[in-house]
Amino acid sequence: MNARLALRVRGLSAHIARPPAPAWRRAGLALAVLPALSGALAPGAPLRSSAAGTRPAGTSTAGTSPAPPSPPPAVRYRPAGCRSHGFIAYRHGPARREVALGFDDGPAADTGAFVRMLERAHARASFFMIGRQIGPEYRPTLLRELADGDVLGDHTFSHPNLTASAEVRRQLLRTIVAIRALTGYTPCVLRPPYGAYDASVVRAARSLGLATVLWNVDPADWARPGSAAIERRVLAQVRPGSIVISHDGGGPRGQTLAAYPAIIAALRARGLRIVTIPELLGFRPVYVPCIRLCYGIGVARSAVPRDAVIERAP
């Protein structure tokens, strides 16, 4: 017998001589495998692959990769106020080719029409508001003003002569609180009623972050002299750097409303840019990220003014 045949005979003999596995061992193996098979074959159970992990039946892992995580939503920013400075009462700004328009005594029935007029003219203004008139019904109008880039200012709570008042600070603070409660915006400019102020008024305003702002162009529109007279008076007095006073409240203001489209057009024809009072005076706007309160007026970071102060959300 050659060597190869001898090896085959020895291997066959060893296989025949090896006893079968005991019954208890065979039973234990079956018990161990059965739960795994039962789970794998249960209705609706996914097939498992040692190489690819769990995946639905009938799918392939070839050429696939995990889905990238969703990007976080873009942060938006809302106007939250402005930062004023100075212990003087401002009657005008620098003699640049800019003019600021201010409307007093709102919010009132005609305020919404003034906002729409400014939108059509692509112009902005500063609205000095009486605190006791600021109610929930005006919230959409105030938010629309902020969305347009207009400025909200303090015109005291009940329109008193501040030089004869014993509660100057309270008059100003109550209006700040009313504006902030509806809009999340904190004003930084004060227009004292009747233009009445003294050093103590300026100091009280300054302690609350308010700059005292007067005017050097007054068409006396409060007396309702007619739209033509209002237009003529503004254009006769205005100069580069002027602050113009008019009224959107305190009575029917249809004459003032009718005069301003022509006023704005004439100012631009003279090469004058229409700005807000804080812009004219170099006060920086304040923006905050819209974490909780955006009020529908949030803008992308690229739309925030370059000189804006970005503060943390409240």
C-alpha cells in the first residue's frame, strides 16, 4: 500500500472510531440557537448581518453612507433699541445732507396711514409716543414701524409740561415700559411735550438712556393750516442736518399726511437723504438674536446695520 492510500485509511478509521456527541450536548446547542432563530424569523423582524448590522429586508448597503445632520436654523435678529449719548438737548444734527422727520402724539387713529405713506415713499421717521395711548390695538402698527426701520421714541406718559412736573422720571419710565411690553424695543430718544425742558429734565432722561431731542423746523401742523402751508413751511425752514417736527396724533392729521409725500420728494430733489433721528445724531441701533421674542420683525445677519450693537437675547 502506498503512502497516500495509507493516510486515507488512517483518517477513515479515526472518523469511524470517534463517538457521536452526547445527547445532552446536542440538546444544549439546539436550545442556545433556537431563541436567536426565533427572533430573526419573527414576523416583521429585520434580518441581521454580522457585517452591516441591522437593516430592513430587501435593502442593500452597497454605495450608501449615513445621512448628514440637518443644519441648524439660521439665527435672525430683531431691533431692540438704540444707544444715545450726550447731556444736551439736540435741536439739529451735523450739517450733512440729511434730514430727520419726527411725528409726535401717537399712536392714534391716523398713525397707520402715516406708516403706509412712508412705505410708499421709501422713507423712515421717528415716532414719539404718549405712553397712556399705547394699547394692544396698536401693537401691529408699532411692529410694522420697526420692521420698516422707523424709530420709537418717548413722548411722556400723559403729555405734561415736564418743567412743571414733580414726576419727570416716572413719566418717562412708564412710557419706556409700555413700548417695551408691546414690542420688545427700548427707546433711546425723548421729545419733551411743548419743547419744555431744563437741565433736570435732560439729566432724568439721560439716567434712563434717553437723549432729549427738540427740532429746528416746525410747520405748526398741529393748528391744521392746510397741506400747502405745511409743505411750504417745512421747505422754507429745512437745512442740511435739520430735525422736522410734525404730528400723527393729537387730532385729525389728514392735512399733515397729505403734505408729506410732496415734502419728501422735494427734500430728495435737493439732494437730502431722509433718515431717523438716531441716525442723524450718530446713535447706534441695538439688535438681539431672536431666541424667544422675534415678533415677526427678525432679519438675517446680513441685513443688520453695520454700526449696530449686537446684544445677547433677554
